[in-house]
Amino acid sequence: WNINEDLVCGAADALCASGLKDKGYEYVVIDDCWSLKQRDENGRLVPDPEKFPHGMKAVADYVHSKGLKFGMYSCCGTHTCAGYPGSFEHEFVDAETFASWGVDYLKYDNCYKPKHMDGEVLYKRMSLALRNCGRDIVLSACNWGNAEVETWARSAGVDMYRSTGDIFDSFESIRKLSESQKDKLGYSAAGCFNDIDMLVVGMKGKGNVGVDAGCTDAQYRYHFALWCMMMSPLMIGCDVRNMTPEVHALLTNKKLIAINQDKD
């Protein structure tokens, strides 16, 4: 909820200055709480002017000026998980809005989904909207692994899909999520990747999922290596502006990243 344009632009600066960009980390993605609580008179989403006084396109332009790509967040339900407007029955106008801002990636959550609606249909609807918006936008389906998403995500036009609930900054959470993947590994391949949720490497008990004391560096190494082996998209969750040397060395480990990015 403390998201703002300075934080986003600062993250983009840090990705470049730290060398993370050169290792392949190319997206800066905003999560929930970025908009006003009401759409405008034309039914369009409105960035919170206090958090984003220069507008979302200006933020996207800054991220692009760094040679990076820009990601946004919405939800297939009537509201986002934090109670902001969702994209249910606004898929095409929202896709058009995201395209006009220069968005390259959309995390699409699953909160407040009407019970009578089939989730697969809603993800197909947004996929169709994005493919008709005039811009190439990655669709990241975040339905928490419900409804056997791994069996239909590819046919729904989804580029990556969450197969788990939320990760937390604890080794127990990492262990549970990794064990849940035993029957899902065969579904992840080029064009549609299984997302086991973001990396908590380096969070050290801080941040929105830092409800526990965090992990040791050895546990973070286990976490990063396993996510690389399972071809999960590598999304950094820690504050990239304040990484320890150990965390930086792990996130830029050339051999592990090569395993994750191996096209075969």
C-alpha cells in the first residue's frame, strides 16, 4: 500500500546500477494499491495522483528509458485483493488503458471473483483483451493454483501461471511450496511457465510477506537454486536498493541462472 512512483523509479535505477539488469532481470512490476478506489466517468482505472503525480505513462517511460520493461497489477474479480477496482467486465477497456500507458506485463490476481463465473473463462477473457490491445503484454495468471490451472493455462493464452498460494519469508513456506510441485513440473515449458511465486531471497523478515524472522543465507541459496531448477520465473521480492553482498552474489549467480533460462 506504500507504492509510489519514486519507489518504482528507484527500483529501476537499482536494477541497472547493481548489475541485475545485465543478468536478465528486466521487469519492474507494481502490485496492488496503485489506483483510486473508483473508476472515472468513462469507466477507466485511475492511478492515485498522490502516489503517481506524473501519471502511470510517465513511470513506464522512465522504466523504459533504463532499458527495462514495466509491469502492472489487476484482478479478474470485481475488486483487487486490497479492495481496489478489479477488471471483471472491464477487461477490454483495461487492456486498452494498460497498452496506452506502455505496460509490458500484467499480474492478474484472483480475488473477489464472482462465484458463478468460471475462472478459466475470466483468464481467457483477459488474454483475448490483451491480444487485441495493440501491445505485446505478458499475462501472468495469479489464481493461486486453483482449478488445476496447470492443465488449461497454456490453452487460455496465459504466459505464466501461479501454481501456489502466497510465499512467505520462512524456510517452512519455501519447503511447502516446493513439495507441492511434484505433480506439476511437467507442465512448465517455453510459452507458458509455472510460477511458484516470487523469490523471498534477501527479505530478511521485512516486507509484506516478512511475517516470520526470515531465512538464513544458506536457506536462501536452497530456495534460489530450487526455483532455478524448476524453471520458475525469477521475480525478486526483496528491496533491490539495499541488498547484502551475499544476496547480490546469489541473485546474480551465473550458473544457476543458466539452468533456469535453459531453453531445452
